[in-house]
Amino acid sequence: MSATEKVDDTYDRLEGDDIVVDEIEFEDTLGIKGRYSFDVGSSSRAYLGFNYAGLVADGGEDHSEWGTELPYASMGNKQEIEGGLRFTDGDYTWYPRFLYRENLVDANPLIPPETGGTNLDPGLSPRDTDSDPFAVLDNREATSGELIFTYDPTPATWFYHWNADLMEDAAFAYNIGLTATRYGSDTDAYLFFFEEGGTNASFGEGLDSEDVWLLKSKMIFNPRRGLKTIFNAYAGAKQSSGQPGQETVEFFSFDTKIVVDKTHIYSAIVRVDDFGPYDFQEQFNIVYPLQLELEYTRLLDQLRDEQRSSQIGVVLFYRTLDELSPADEYENGENDYMFELQTYFKVAF
């Protein structure tokens, strides 16, 4: 049960050709979720799950496991079914999964107001989470399928543990995953921080229905004692997370980290045709043709833990610019790249 304070709040929706004003009722605050897992043979395990959530029954982020990229939603106004079958053969695991979601009430289209004689048609606007009791955003209709393959010869240091980068002790472990999602409906309007007003503002329109996909791989190497390499690669197609009417971004990126004797850390990040690193850049579809980051870090104390040790380092940032980059950086083609070099000293105590 969630958001009982919104009972009796009003919202509008489109029903056929009519605009209807409705109210949140107590049943809209209720949700129920279930999951049944069972063995299939001696080395496979399957599950089926369902999730029903009323219009304002926002249950928060779902628990994600086994590296899934299925498009779980934190908000209510949905009914979902999902399932998967995990096959294990020695050190190898195949894990196909699916998720289907539909909304109880669809997103609002943008219908401008108009007058005809003495009649006034007020029109209809996409909802947002500040002005309305609910909105269709990350919980929009979705049909998604996924297959993840994993090789992990040392399950005692589980490949999907939260600190596997530090703990994984296999000479070589890796995964490859492909997730494809069809968003079959538009969204309501996302919000952004409006600096001049010091408050949230609505984009006014929703994101279009779209097909997106992600191919990713993670590899961990331990070729000898005191040497560890972590490599992540991603390629796919994704949408802006706020601004409507933008083309889908097709991107490629990888990052790598080499840790030597738990003292020296060399890392690199390369992104091609990807959003910038900040949330607002993804909201406003700010894309850079190339982003490059190179870094060296030296841990200074005996903890030999990147999160807890004092350290010194140097990092180089470089990016190229085009018409999809910020206008005040690109300057109508006057600038085609920018870079920055930093040195730092961090003290942990």
C-alpha cells in the first residue's frame, strides 16, 4: 500500500474521444507481487513472477540480480509478468528472461486547447509527477527479452557479487548479455531542474514509443598474483531520459581498470556517440562524438583498498564536439574538441 494521501486527488485521461476527469480511489494505492521458483532437472532453475500495482502504488526499485538489464519500473500503474530459465553446465550459465508490462491508465497525449464558436475545448496535457498524482514514465508499456551467458570457474567469489571487481579470484571470468526492449507506448512528461526558477519544470511532452537494445560484456582477469584487470564493454541504442522528439542514440563504450600489487591503478574510459556523464546531459540528449578519460592512481597506505586508502593521481579528460553537443561548447563549429588535465591528492581517515 502506497500514497494513501493521494486518495481523492483528481487526474484527467483520454477515453475514446472524450477527456475524463477521475479521482484516485483507495484501491489505487494497493499492489501485490508474487514469484514462484522451481527446479527443472538437476542443473536448471526457472521462475515466473507477476506484479500488479495500482495507479499510485509506487513500490520503489526492484531487486536486480544476475546482471539483468530488464526495464524494471519503480512506479505503480502497471501489471507485469516476467519469467526466466537458468541453465548451468559446470562453469557455464545461460539465463534467458522476459518481461511484459502494460499500464492500467495510459499516458496522456498532447491535445492543444481550441475554441469553436462559444465552445471551449480545454485540451489535454501529459501528466507529470509534480502536478498530478501519477504519471506514466519508467513504468510505460514494455516487452523485453534478455539472454545473459556467464563463465565463472570460481563460484565461491560470485561473478555478480556487489564487489566482484575486488573479490573475483578466477584467472578469467566473463559474461555477455543482450537485452532488447520494445516500448510500445509514449510516456507522460518528465521533469527537469529549471535553474532560473529554482524549481522543477516539465518538458511538456512525453517520449515516443521506441525500440532499444543493449549488448554488454564484463571480463575479469587475474593472470598472476598482484595483477587484476577489469574490462567492461557496451553497445546499443537508447533514448533521452527526458527531452521528447530526439533521435535514438546508437552508442559504443568501454572502460578498463588495471590494478598492480594493490597499489597502482591504471584506468581508461572511451565513449563513442554517447551521452555526457551527468544526468542532465542524458535528459537533454547531449551527445559527444568521442569522450576519453585516462587516469593513474597510487594508493598511499597499507589498506590497499581504493575506497578507503589515501591516494594521489592524475587524470586526463578529452572530448570532441559536434551539433549534438552543448551550443556554448560547440560554438557553431568554432570548437571541435575540449580537454582538461587534473592532479589530485585524497586523504582518507
